[in-house]
Amino acid sequence: MKRDAMKKIRASRIGHAVSGALAALALGVCVATAPAHAAPEDVEKPDLKFGFIKLTDMAPLAVAYEKRYFEDEGLYVTLEAQANWKVLLDRVISGELDGAHMLAGQPLGATIGYGTQAHVITAFSMDLNGNGITVSNEVMEKLKTKLPLQPDGKPVHPIQAKYLKEVVDDYKKEGKAFKMGMVFPVSTHNYELRYYLASGGMNPGLYAPKKGDTAGTINADVLLSVTPPPQMPATMEAGTIYGYCVGEPWNQQAVFKGIGAPIITDYEIQKNNPEKVFGVTKDWNDKYPNTHKAVVKAMIRAAYWLDAENNKNRKEAAKIISAPNYVGADYKVIANSMTGT
């Protein structure tokens, strides 16, 4: 059941990148000033550097690079892993990166001035859903004593938050704060985890920056903190947090390492929630409109390839992104997160 818990979201994750990107282009978002068909010689800036976080949903970037779709558009791209979402956003804003794999909330957050003020835009949706909530083995064992069971004796999935509340209450009685990780304040992970906790009668905490609380911990029953996605399993294994909400392959990594179990996917919290986008600054787009359009064209091709013939290319994609310069996780872990195998 641990591995099966993530399967419902995989068919829709990266494939929706195509429709999302086409919808954005149809509306003329970001690239309205570009000609209808920008030939390679029309590209204003051929040498580009893009950032990403080590997650399965960076796949369209890796595929566009490895399949030479970027080169077909006259682009010579370098892909560079970033330490965390804040560093990634700051480097796009400063111009150190031309663009990046971003949380869907980052362009909105930056544009309204949350944290950093900058006009960041997107013309390409990289995936929908793809996150899960995972808890440690210790928490899972406590949950099992409170959960309804299936005929085969396994816990019913998805696990409702009301059962987790009973475990959180037990920790409180022992004088322990129940801590969980999420990836960034304006991430869907943060919103989904807070929504899930609240649905079970737990207070996920309130933000009050004018009162000095920027962590969202006021009156919280569960303390949430930011942890970079690749560090989630190790942070939980160390006992710093008891669970987390993160994108793949870091839920499956906990399963394969035998340190935790997914209890619900974000598809079961909010169906077809936007997850990652490809973001650039408005200034960059205005300066290089044909380049931006060429980038999006290459990534649309990558998204089609990822979804072609009932996802037959997903295993190859998993091999591509399992490389250390991309996600750097075990192939089997990534394949499970992309194909459900």
C-alpha cells in the first residue's frame, strides 16, 4: 500500500504541461510580442542557463536538453541544480539564471512582493499535482492502532487527517511538539499540508508578519518549517521532523529507505492543483521574446514526448533524470514516482 498510495496522480502530472503551456500561449501570456514562428536565427540570446530543484517534475527541462529540442530551436542550454527554492528565485531575479523550474506560487509571490519584489512570469506549466504527505515509521505505527483496516489487514488509504490528530494529541500529552516539513511558504505543499491538517481539526498555525511571525506558527497544533525537498527524508530520519509534504521522488525515497510511508497524495486533497512552472522575469521576456518562445516550444515537445503512446517513454525519462546532474536518486525510486511500477 505504501507504493500504491502515490499512483493516482502519476497519469496527470507531467502530461498536463502541454495543455497548460498551450493555454498560456493562446492567451498571449508573456510572449505576445514574439512573431508566430521564431526561427533559430531570430533567437536573441542562444546561450542560456536554467535552474532546477532535484525533483521528478524537472523532467521536461532534462528531456528538452537530452533530446536536443533546445538545440533544434537554436538554443544552447546549461541546466544547473539549485540548493533550495529561495536561492533559485533570487538567482533568476538577479539574472544569474535566465529562467528556472519554479513553484507555481513563486511568480505570484514575487510579483506581489512577498519576500522579494520582482515581476516574474510564466508561459509554461510543468505539471499538476505530484506531491504527497509522508510520515515516519514511528508515526505510522501509532496511526495503525487508530485506523480502520481493509480486509487484507492493511490500513485504509488515503488516511484522513482526523486519525493523525489523535497521534498529534498523544505527542502533546507527552510534552512533544509535532513537527513537519514543507518546501517554501508560497508552495502548494504548504497550502495543501495546512488544509489537510485543518480538515482533521488541527490548527496549522497563522501567519502574522506585522506581529513578527513569518513562519505561520501562531496557535499551531503542528509546527511547520521549510526544508529543501532532497533533504526531507534525511531530516525525518534524524528525528527533526515527523513527516513532510514534498514532491517526488522524495516520498518514494522514504518508502525505499524503509523510514516512512505516504498517507495521502495531493491529488486526493486538491485534484489538478498547479504544481511547477517555468519562470522568467518580465524584463528578461521583454528583452528576449523570441528566445522565450523558443524555450517554450522545446519544452512543449518534451512534454509531448513524456506523454507519448500512453507514457511509454517514462522509463527512459526516469533513467535520464536519475543521473547525478539531475535528480540523482535511484532509478527504481524515480521510475516508481513516474510510472507506478
